[in-house]
Amino acid sequence: CPRFSIQAQCKVLCHLHDMPYRPYLNSQFSDTYDIYLEILNHVDHRLNEVLHCNTPNWRLLNACPCCSYKLEDELPLAFKWLASIDGNNSLKRWASSTYGLTAREDSRKPRSGYWVDQMTVDAFKDEV
């Protein structure tokens, strides 16, 4: 999947609209995209409220039945469940001093039921 910088996206948009590129467009594009993501988040939140999909355990209660459905006399599989967590993105922030890098602080807050906030995780830190 190709990744493009904000500047490259702004230059493409300027080219498509036959206007010269100006550096201030980078911050305008970034701000506009942040607002767009905020609007999407609010729409998703309101939609989930209306559809009653906002209970804390909704995802667990409504998991894909096909993935967890078992037939009678079915042979056991090697793995009952296969999951991928974050594509190894968290490793980029973990033990960065090992690689001679400074640690990057992630100030983002989880906005969906897929992610658990730090306080909830820390509540179980002494149970292991």
C-alpha cells in the first residue's frame, strides 16, 4: 500500500485544480483532514447509539458466528482462534532505547471498542 505525504497530496490536488502549490496548503489540508476524521467519529458514535451498539461488551456478544461456529463431530483444528493485534506497530514504540532512538509518546486516545485505554490495562498489571 503506497503512502504519500501531506505535501505530496497537496501538490496533487493543486495540479488537479490547475493552481500553483503554496506551502500553507499543507497545514490547511492537515487541519481539514483532522476535522473530517472528527466528523466521522461523531457520526459513528451517534449511529452506534441509535443502533444500540455502544455497550461495553457489544463486540464480544456480536462476534462473527461463522468464525466461532462448530459442527458436531468436527475434527479439532490446530488453532481454535487466530487473531492479529496491531501489525507490529506497537513494537515501534517499545524499547526504542535498544535501537538508539528516543521513545515516542503516543497521546492519542482510543475511539472505538477495538482499543482499550491505558487505565483499564493498568488495572490488571499486578495480576500476572
